[in-house]
Amino acid sequence: MSIRHSADSSRPSRRALFGLAGGLGAAGLLARSQPESRERSGVSGSTSGAFLTPGSRHSDQIPNVTLLTQSGRAVRLYDDLVRDSQVLLSFMYVRCNGVCPASSQAMQDLREPLQRELGAGVRLISLTLDPERDRPADLADYAGRFGSPHEDHPEPGMAPWYFLTGTAEDIESVRVALGYRDPDPVIDADRSRHAAMFTFGNDLTNRWGTLPVGLSPAQTLSGVLRVLGTTHAQRYSHLPRPS
């Protein structure tokens, strides 16, 4: 599943946005399953995203790689952070002066309302696109700008936020598995092209979606809750109109 971007790196094309959102949404709606015990390796399964087999979950495509948090703790991406949880995933890198700060701010805006609505089962995940330079200490400094220098000690009322780094190969496998890629190798090599959206999902209900950075906080929250939420009010809340 590819994301094609327009000349403005902060604004993905309408076709790309609808394609990815539709694909992830359809996967969640058509292939709901009860949680089951699955052996997972550090390598993702099929990343075509075309169909899910009975009993599978969209998260089967997420590599269970070992990454490092901003505090230097090793975690398995699926086993420790995604399994049976409600998650938001985005990409960023510390030296990005373009869309990354806006992406991170959009995530920050969701921390308090999502914690209030969903409780302890929700967490935010930001993965660096520059793992060769962004080590845990760099991520801790960056995360501190958003009040999350240590993932295990969030501010009261805020959802925990994990900033992750690892080997270039492992980060790349996650990026490709989540569909943050472009068939044009020149465009694909531009890190800033992959930081203008975020993906979110409820692994228990197998519902996933994606949204671009730049919507109002109210629009973003309502859209995310429709996918992550389980109550009638969350799933069918009014969607605010664009201003």
C-alpha cells in the first residue's frame, strides 16, 4: 500500500489519503476476529494490505522488532506496545524543521482527551526516520519538549508516549509495513515526506485508520475515537465540520 505525496510535503494527495484510510478501515471492518495466540517473528508478514485471511488482524503486518525508547529501554514493537492495545503511530526525526513538529504537536493534542476517553489502554508511538543519528538521549530531549521525556512516567492525565529508535533496517521494515512509502525512489528517500500523517488502531477490535496532520484538534479527536473507541458515543460521535 503506497502513499503518494504532492509537491507540498506536508499535504499528501487526496487519492493517497483516501486509499490508505479506506484500505485500513476495510481491513478492520471486514476482518474482525477474537484475540488469539500467535507466534510472531521480527519480520513482517505480507505487506500487500489487499486482503486479510479469516482470523488475522491488520497488526499481523507490523514487524515485532526490538526498538529502544527515549529512556533507552528495549521493547518489542508488537508484543510490548501494540498487542491488544489502542495505539497511535507516527514518524518524525529530531532534526526535522518541517512537518515533524506539527505532527508531534497533533499527537500531543490527543494525549489528554484520549486518556480521558479510553483510559490506560491507549498509548502513543513516534518512530524516528533518522535512527543513525537519533539515539535515545536525542529522543528524550525531543520528547521533553512535549512533556514526555520518560515513557513510563507521563504527566497526570496524559496518555504515555513512546519515542522509538533502532537499527535502520528495523525502522525501515516498520515504515514499509505501515504503508509510508512511495514508488518513486527519489521521493521515498526524502524523510520529511513520511511525517505528515499518523496511523491509529485498536488491536482488539481490528479497526485501523489514518489521518493527515493539519486537521483541527476536534476533527482529529473525533476521527480517532471512531476507530479506537468502543462505546456508542465514541463510535458514532458528530464529526466537526472543517473551519
